[in-house]
Amino acid sequence: MMLRIFRLNSFSRFRRKIISKRNFTISNSRCQDDYGFTTYDRRPTQAVGYIVALPEIPEQSTENNLFLSNISRNSDWPPLATASAADFYEGTIKLLMEYGVTIHDHYQHIVEEHQKNRFGRFYLNFEQMLEPMLADEYDVDYAFNTLLLKMYTDWPACSSNDWKCDFYDVFSLRAHENRNKLTYGGVLYQWVKTHMDDFKKLKERTKFKGEVIENIEDVDKDLDAIMPYWQRRLVEYYYRHFVGCGVAMFHDGTEKNQLRMSKISQFMNKNKFDYIFCIMAENRTPVYRITEKSAFKNAPPHILRELAINKEQFEEGEWEVTLTPTKMAPFLRYCADRRLRTYAWNKWVTIAGWASDSMTFCNGTRIDGIVNQSYMYAKNLGFKNVADHQFCNKMAGSADAVRQFIDLMYRRFLPTFKSRYDNWVEYGQAHELISGTVSEKDLFYLCPKEADNRYNVDFLRLMKHFPFWQTFENITTILTYLFNLKFEDVSSDEKLERCHPTCRIYAVSDQTTGEHLGRLYIDPFMRSNKRSGWKTLLGRMQNPMRRLDKIVYLIGAANEPDSDGNSFLHYEQLQALLFQLGRSIQLLLSEVPYREIAIPWEPQYYAWGGRVIWRDEYAMDWDAVNMFPEFLKFFVYKPALLSQMSSPHAVTEAILTEEKAEAPAFALQRGAFWEAYRCLFWADFDLTLFSMKRWTDRWWREIYVEKYEKYFPWPIDNNYPQFQGTNFTPIFSNPVFHCMYYRKLWTEMLALDMHETFALEHDEPETAERLKNTLLRKGAGEPQNELYMRFMGRDPSIGAILDFYTNPILSLASEEIKKLGSNYV
């Protein structure tokens, strides 16, 4: 007998072994769940059956697990200090498995009721259909996100691979249970479709002789009689998701369509996995070890720590650069040695390309397969091309709108790029002794350096104006003035446990209404056992029935405090703090009672040994989710706000006045242009590739070369074919990201447009209150374009972002700017 053994996640629902036929027969008991299996020996010639074993369910209960006991007692705060890491992990796994059983039993019960009653499955109300699952889901999400906080910030010492394996197991299990909820037997889809048909019929009955009745409130009342407002919004979200990801086509289409959809999805998943695998097969090899600190003479401490081999001695070195985005981006930005930058860049752009050591790992032809199957998938759903599929539920609305946006940006950006490219070349020749062609590998470094030199700014010295906690208090003071929010430090409450003494907890309330919004947990500083950069997690939603408030976890990556207890922020860290604090306020202000539509979530994924996608968000307009975080992030470009966020210099006690803050603000604004221009190039390439009538109209490399020659004055190096699409995961790693690279510039446009509105209306608190009530409180309950129109009174304007990046004043020296006066600036 030949035995084929598969290794599953230690907490998977089933373990499976396949037996080959050799004078042996076994009854076929096939697994219901489709897990990823890893084979340890050769494939048998003929599989005739399966051995199915139940999983090793953690023996955890409220009696022996402090975390589960805390949840079951409806406690106000998680036991972050008293519960062990095992309590968090095993308890969360137990809750996830019980949640999976709840879903299975609930849907089975509905199917049985449908067999007894012809209409039982379709006309169940919201409480009968969704509430049983949502009740369990509330505790599961709370446990899962609190576990993530614990794993990111206070996990026992272990190897990086062990930590990633544990993280991958729990993440994939959560993703699996979420898919089961949405797709199990099509039960939820049939129920959602029935209610959507009811909503549609009711709206049609409001028409009289071809005209819509004038009093729309009567229609809303009739709809509310069928289902309350927020419940209806959740049902509409589910329906958009089912239509966008193909569930509707799968269940409503013919058997031929179902088979086609299944095969296309299968090939898409295989190509996606192969694409990621080929990149990861090459990017583990160290590129270079650097021993001389002179190569990073202007690098801030958090960059030295990121690149250091020994994190405890990051100031002394050595430093290592590997072919991963987290290493390459800071290296290209701060490495002063052009020879090292050139070597690393040539390695980076040829990962999984035609210059690979083996054509087995070349992604050039795999991209053709990805594009082909994406077009087939979109057309099988009834869309003209991939772009139409992607934009059907996005704020941008259509590929034509994004094309117009990109073309307007290009027409304004190109003259500015040509002018500044000459400035970068002159600076490189004069100060960096660069000879020859200045190209991409140089501009990551030269663009911000030239801006710093033009305005005579030293950001390492400027850090002394921004100690973390004082800066945070200054930011909350600004937010209190604008949005009338109150941040009360409640860290001294002994009942509120923390992972580390440096963490703080704030109770956040709206002083306009007197409403308690929730609590904000902040873990700001790096530690030896901390494994995350800047991140924000929604710990739990508010639950008035259980008297539980909202909890948001903000994880920071500020430098460890020095002997005086100070941790000074570099401008990159200040931007990250503003962005994550903006996300926290966005989550706290959302009055939506359901997590799935609290904000327009981006697709959540975890990449390690492949990519596990939590949810393919075709239903959300997540191209606008970063609108408010970017609005706060742009505070650093406003001299008045930058001055208000600062503190007296830690050494000289000098004050960063608004006049002194102009130079760093302008330097940051000018230094950001190269990244914006490069982002515009990729957005143009991305949209062009996926908005053709047929995928065979043009080869992806033809489009790449055409756009490259259109945007950049230097040729593609023939020795290193720089077709970076072979490893450009933000576009090709998953179909949900196709056509979406424009979203960075799109959200910046929205944020700067809001800044311009604040400046024109001259009443910041009144404008901020309108922003809070018309946009932030609605979350993702309504389309973002409607909420934005309600706040602004018009469509988004591109003028503010064009003025920001192409402002002619940024071409002047600091002395010439002073002559113009502050009003002109």
C-alpha cells in the first residue's frame, strides 16, 4: 500500500490522507473543506479513497483560559498583561472553530426549514438569518484583532519563521471561516437576492405614470418598514459583493457558466501563486552587507534599525540590504553610495525577469496568463473589460474618469518633471559627483536631497522639535479645536491592562454631542519583541446591548526612548503617526453598527508563502478609504500646523515658529514629487493594460515600453531589461488590485481638495463639524462619492493636487520666497 501524506495547518478542520489502490479498497469519505495541502512523497498512481480525521481542537474553556473567560464575562477590557500568549492564541482558535460550526449548523437549519416550507429560506427576517452569525462574529473579531495586537507587540521570543507560521495559521483560518459565511451553499446569496428584489419592487411601485414621487421620505419609510436602515445597508453591501466576485453569476448562471467560472478562478489562483513564488524564490538572497556608516550618513535612526543585522546595535552596523520592499525602499532613499544603489537596483528590477538565473522563475509569460484570465473573468461576469469590473463600485466610477484624471495630471506634471530633472542632475553633479545618466536608481535619493539643500533643512536636527508624547498631545489639541473631540488619558486606571508600561489609553468623546466614541490604545515605541510597523486595528465595535464601547488599537514604530525618556520623531514617522491617528479617528467616529461597513475596508491579506486574501473587496469604494488619514498626513506640509505640532528644541530650546517651519514644509513638498510622478507612471500603465477591448490587442511589455518612453527621458538599460512588472506585486499579485494603482494619487487629490475648502471657508471648526457629520460618521454605509458631494457641495476638484505638486514657488530659493511675503505663500 502506497500512502500519500498531507500536512495541514495544525488547527485545520480536517486532516486527510489519500490511499492508492493495491489490492486494497476503502470507502470514499471526501472532505467538505478545501484546504491547501503539501505533499511529502510522490503522487500515487490511483487514489481510491480518503481517510478523514477530525482536527486537534484546543482543550480551552472559560475555566482554564483567562482570555475566553474575559470574553464570556462580557468584560470591559482585554487581559493584555495577565493572560498568556497561549491563552490568546488557543482561545482565538477555539472561538474560530466554534464560529465555523455555528455557520455550518445555522445554514443547515435554514436548508432544512426550506425543505419544509417552500418560502422559508427566502423570507426569513434579518434577526433570523444574520443575527445568529453576527453575534458569534462579534466575539470572534474582537478575539482575533486582540490576538493580532498581542502577536505584533508582546509575543514570546521565537524565530521569525515560527512567528510567521503561527500568524499564517490563524489568519488563514479566519479567512476560511469568512468565506464559508459568504459562500456556503449559496444560502446567504439567495436570501440577500430576495430582499434586494423586494427593495427594487418597492421603488418601482413609487412611480406613477412614469414619474418618481416627489416625497422621497415616504419611500425611505416604506423601506424601513421592510428592514431598518443600517441592516438594509449591510444587505446591499453583501449583494454588491456577490455580484462583483462572481457568486451571483455562479448561482444564477447555467451549468456551463458555473464550470467556466470555476476553471477561470482555478487558473487565476494558480498563476497568482506562481507569480508570488517566483519572486520569493529570488528575493531572500542578501544583496550587500554595508560596514561603513558613511553610506548612511543622513539616515535617521529608524532606517538604520530597519536595515541593521543586529537590531540592538543598529547605530554601529553592520547593515544588510535584501530584495524586499521593506529593505529596498529605505536603502534607495538614504544610501549615499551610487555604486551600491546601482548594484541593488539592477538586482531589484530583474527579479523574476528575463535576467533570472533560471527561466523557471521568469514571470514574463505568467503576466500574460494573469491578464488573459482577468479579462475572461470580467467578461464572464458581463463586463466589457477588467477596468469596468473594477470601477463598478468605486468612488472614481469609471475607467473614463480615471483616464481623464491621469491625463490631466500628466499634462501638468511633465513640464515640472523636465524642469526639476535638470535641477536634480545639476545637484548630483555638484554635490554627489555623479557623472553619466541620472535615472531611477538615483532619483529616490537625489530628489529629497536636492529639496533639503535648496531650503537648507537638516531633518535630523529638526527631529529634536518632535518628542513623541508631546507631539501627540499637540496633535490632539489641533483635533480638539477642529472637530471638538476630547482625548482623556485613562492609563492610570489599573483595570485597563497594557502590554507594556509605555503604552497609553485614551477615552475619546465628542464634546458637541457629549457622546463617548470609544477608547484608543496606543503602543508607540519599538521593542525587541515587537514585530510590526505602524498599524491600526479595530479591536471591537460598540455594542449598546452588551454595554461595550468601541476599542481601537494604534501600533506605532517610533524610536525607543533614550535615557531621558524622549523618543524623537523623524518626519516620516510623524507622517505615519498622523496617518494612523487619522485612521483611528475615522474608525471611532463611524456610527455604523456593523464592522463590515464601518469604513470602506481595503482588501485584507497576509503574504507569506503565498497570499491569503481575507476578502476580495469588489463591493467597497476603497479607493477613498484613505481620504481622511491623508488629510491629517498633509498637516506636515502646512507651516502653521507643523509649527503647532512642534515643541521647543530639546537642546537649544529654540521654538519652531511658523516662519521657520516654512523651509521644512516646502522641502518636504518639493521632495515628494518624484514618488508622485513615478506613481502616475504605474497608474497609467495599470489602467491602459486592463482597459483594452481584448487582452490580445497589445502585449504588456509593449505598453510598458511605450509608457516608459513617454514618462522618462532615459532609455531602458539593454544589459538589465528593466521590465519591472515581472515583480511589481501591487498590480499583479491579485486580481482585486488590477486598475487600482491610481488610488494613492486619488486619495491625495481628495485630501488636498478638503484642505483647500478649509482655507477658503475661513471657519475651520464649522467646516470640520460638517466633515464629521456628513462624511466620517456615515462610514461605508453610503457611497463615498455621495458623502463627499454632501460635504463639498460639488464633485472632487483636481486643482489642489496639481497646485501642490507643480507650485512654481517651489522652484524659488528660500530667500526669494521670503521676499514674496507670507500672504502669497
